[in-house]
Amino acid sequence: MEKIRLGRTELYVTKTAFGALPIQRISKADAVKLVRRAYDSGINYFDTANMYTDSEEKLGEALHDVRQNVVISTKTGAVDKKTALAHMEQSLRSLRTDYIDLIQFHNPAKLPDIEDPDGAFAAALEMQKKGYVRHIGITNHRLGVAQEAIVSGNFETLQFPFCYLTTEKELDLVAQCKAADMGYIAMKGLSGGLLNNAEACYCFMRQFENVVPIWGIQREEELDEWLELAERNPEMTPELQAVIDRDRKELAGNFCRSCGYCLPCAAGIDIPQAARMSALLRRSPYRPYMSDEWHAKMHKIEECVHCDACKSRCPYGLDTPELLKIMLADYDQFYAEHHND
């Protein structure tokens, strides 16, 4: 399987990498089997986070005996040294390892201060000095923070949403990282599930030699699809480009990426799903959304207290309350036409 150099970390990772957020939703036995099969099939890079419930524990169970053959990155969302140290120590225990290849600051609203002796960066530096952490990176959903991270020179990698719906400004981050010899890790390659042609997504990523996409994998058939694509390694075709062009026309602009940073909602609205309902109804099997449960969940939007907390938290600057109103109106029309199908 193709490997690339992850910037100046000098880590060589498979271009097809395993995103371990989804395995928190399956049993430990199933997760261990899935992760081990990914490893046995040639994948050597696995990405997780402290906040992904038991994901680290499942990775540790699956990979502890082949630890020297894999690259593992995890994340801490802490802003202070004490909490960040606790997170990293827990990650070491959960992953059943004595070192973390790459620790990433998890979507901070502003850059961690490298000069703050009581800040999270101080914790990472201390753990690095002791040999428990090898490299330091950052993840984000905010373009401005990502650009600042590159310019600072303090981070060896950047993890950022990247797919074929991305804008020119986001594309430029890839070039900036390459110029800075900074590893670029692409998350949300399927845009939170809105993109349903895996081959088109794969071929788009293939065009960028310094980009490492981490595909969120939960089921055997998903792993099979990425393994088949990695083995075949197809190039972009006019037919696939037509798929991309169509999706860009349909989805580009003010669409929800389902990152979840709008939560929690004071009214209990499932914002990451509700705010992209129109696309879900038309780009995935719609019958599950015709249930009484989902009808009630969508109508929670009517209970919005207009606190605008979701709007203030959105890293993409969406007017979330207005978007939810639009989604509810479209849902009700679709429901009236299809719930008895």
C-alpha cells in the first residue's frame, strides 16, 4: 500500500488511513476485528482522540502487539497543562503503548500558547521531552486558526476538513503546508456522509501528494471499499469529474459539514443531522427519516429558544437557526409526499 512522508515528522504513513471515531459505535469485539483486519491488509496509520469514548481502548486492544509497525495519532481538547497531561497519560494507558506518535490539539478556538508554562502546549513539550510523545500537531475547522498554525511553525501537522467541495482558500492550505513541510491530514473526506461516491473522493485526494486522508470506518464493507480502491489506485476520469462537478453545484456553499461543534443545543435539537436534512433525504436512503421518531426530532426545531449559541460556535460561519428553519420546511414537504411510500 502506498505510503507518504507526513511532513517533517518523517513518519511514513499509508495514503489510505483509518479514522477511528466511528468504532466507538460498535462492540469491542467487532472493532478489534475491524482494526486488525485493516492492519493485516496494509494500513499502518490510525487516528483517534481522547474524546472518542472507548476508541483508544479498542485500538489498543487491536494493535498493542504490533505497535512498532503502526503510526497512531490521538488528540487532547485541553487548554491547561494539568488536564492535557492527564489526557495524554490516559491515552497511553488506553492505547496500551509507551509512546504516542502524534499528539494533536483538538480544534482549539485559538492557538495554544507555546510560551505559557501552564498551558496545554507545555504539557505536550514535557511529554515529548520524556519520550512519551514524538510529534505535535493541531486539528481545526477554522480557516483562520489553521493559517495561523502554519505560520507559527510550532506544529508538525495540520488536520483539517478536506474534500472535493472545498473552496480555493481551503485548497491553498494544502499548498501552504507543503511549503512549510507540514503534514496535512484530511478529515471529513466524505463531508460527513453527504458524498456517496467513494471512488470520486479517493481520486480527488490522490491528486495531492502531501495529503493523507483518514477515512472514518465502522463496517467491514466500508473497509473493503477503501482497500479495493487503494489496491486499484484509480486515476480521475471524465465520468468521476462529472460526479464531482454535479456535487459541487448541488452542495457547495452554506451546507452543514456535521462537525458537531454547535452542540449542545439548549432545545435538544439534533443540529448536525437536522441542518443537512435536505441533502440526506436526496443522497441517502430516505425511509429512515420518515419515521415518527425523526418527524418528532425535526419538529424540535420549532422549540428553538433563539439563543444563537449554535451560530456563534459554527466554525464555518453558518446562520444555523435560519438554516434549520429552511430544513424543517423542506422536510415537511418531503414527508407529506413520501411518508406513505
